[in-house]
Amino acid sequence: MSESDNWFMQELEARGVSRREFVGFCSAMAAVLALPRTAAETIAAEVQVAEKPVLVWLEFQDCAGNSESFLRASRPTAADIVLDTLSVDYHETIMAAAGHQAEEALAATVKERPGGYIAVVEGSIPTGENGAYCTIGGRSALQIAREVCGNAAATVAIGTCATFGGLPAAAPNPTGALGVADAVPGVKNLINLSACPANVENLTALVVYYLTFKRWPPLDAWRRPLFAYGKSIHDNCERRAHFDAGQYVEAWGDEAHRTGYCLFKKGCKGPVTFQNCPNVRWNEGTNWPIGCGHPCIGCAEPDFWDKMTPFYAHLQGVPGFGVASSVDKVGFWATVGVGAAFAAHGFMSLGRRWWYSEHHPAARERAEEAQRRADDEQKGGQP
């Protein structure tokens, strides 16, 4: 296929996206996917010739925050890359059609392309009162989700509400809100992109991975892509060194806060939250919550509203030196560790000497001679 006949390159050209910008986008995706820089060439080659995937985007109990995040994609913009890579056949918020026309478009996709489209679900799915708390076109969110997701090639639950129930599922959960995994059990190829909202860089990277490798990426126990959720925020946090040194912010606006000390005492949930926020950041990579002085609230984790609150109180039992640590305590344990290392080294040296003297006759003779001389010296040189 020549480049002039390729739908993807034609649309990029029509949008004013240069080849150089496209290659830069592929490099950025390789970085998000934790792939070597050389993978950008593979991504560029595969995305150009990939068949345009069909996507339907469902919104249920949500605030549209993930849709807002999606529409604010950069490197290049969603309109230039993601929307040109995906055929978005249904999305209530951004589609021109409304009412019956919109629902007919969804029904046509499900009927005409069974197993040939990707379903994206935003928002939790209420199950109370037979799903009456959220209805669209006379059908409950539960009915729609089971039909659409049940016929999809894959389902992407985007945002914490869709993945784990989010805020609507917080106690006492009056609507019986559930995430996709619980509301649509057995759904095929479910991928969870948790966070409130999810970072569009991860959605874009997920689609690019699929277009490049023709399969979905490895997932963690919560069915989240390891490239985005494989490490805790604490692992890559720019304030991690201060945590290890026992240096914490004690009060908002104090010198430690302005200097960039660890926010653990002020409620940061980074040690128990898994996401790549420190790497991809927000607002075109400009900043992220901890970077601008606010603790992580753990929004990417299951039941975060119930388990992570109060947000400005530290969690108990987190591995590490903990909130009571100080530089003196860290130094004390470091000294103990060094002393133990020297002691262990001494015992190992004695052990090596004993083994060597026992197994080498010449060495044993020299050792016995040295011992006799030492005894003679102790006796004043008398035989």
C-alpha cells in the first residue's frame, strides 16, 4: 500500500499533522508503554496500516470527566490521532446525532459488527430497583451494558466508577452501583483503566498497543495494564528521597512543604496506589497532584472513597520507616546495619581461616608455628 492510498496518513495530512509530529507521537507512546525507543518505528509502521477500529462509548453514572480527559488529549490531539485512529460510532457527549438517531446508531453497530468493535464504558452501572436509577432510551444501563459489552471484541472500563464503582458505589451505595466486571460477569477481554479521571495518555497507549501488536497488553490482578499500573506512585515519586530520609511536611505551607518534602503525614496514599501519574503527568505533561503540593488520594484503587478517607490523614502500617521516623532514627538503624555487616564480615573471616587451616597442611603448620612463637613471647622467650 502506498502512502498516498493510506487512510491514516491522508487524515493526518488533512488535519495538518506532519510526519515528524506523528513520529514524535509514536515515541511518546513507546515511552508510556515502557518500550525501548526503537519500538517507535514499529508503532509507526503498524498504526499506519492498521484497520480502523470501531468504538462505542457508553456513559452511565458518571461526571463525564473521562470524556473531558479524552477530548483534551495531546501529542498530537485526540482529533488528530485518536479520533482518526478510531471510528467512534457512538458517544452521546460528542456525536452530532441525538435521541432516537443516536440509539439507532448504537443498535446498528452492535447488530452489524458483533465481535468487531471496542466498547468503552464510563461511569458505574446501577443495579438497584432493576437498574431504574439510570435509563437511556427506555432501557437501563445494566441492560445496555450487558448487550453492548457482551458482543464487543473487548471492553475498556475507563475511570474508577466504571472499573470499581467509584463514588456512586461508596457506602451506603443507595443505587447498587457496580463496576463493569461485577455488573457484566464474564465479559470478554475486559481492560480496566482506573483513576478519577483516567489519564488519556493511557487510553491512547492502550489503543496503540492493540494496533501495533494485535493483542491486548499484560494486566495486573485488577485487569489494569501493567505498563500504566505496574508500579506504585511511591516508587516513582519525586519526593521519595524525603520519605526515605524521614523528612515530611508537617503543616500546609511550611518550609518543608515549599521545599518539596514527603506528603505522607498529610495523607498521601502514594505508597498504596498503583498508577503512572509521576511519569505521564497531566496538562500535556506539565504537572501532577503531588508535583504541585497535594497528596495522592488513591483514586485509582478499589473502594478508594471508603478505604482512603479521611484523605488528609496518613495510613497506618505502610512499609517503610513510617511517620514517626526522623533522620536520627534512620541514622541509628543505618549504623546498626553497618555494625551488623562488619560483625558478619568478621565471623566470615574467622570461618574462612579455620576452614583453610583445617584443609591445607602447610597452612596448618604455619599456623601452629605462629602459635608456638606467640606462646614463647608470652613466657618471656623461655622454651
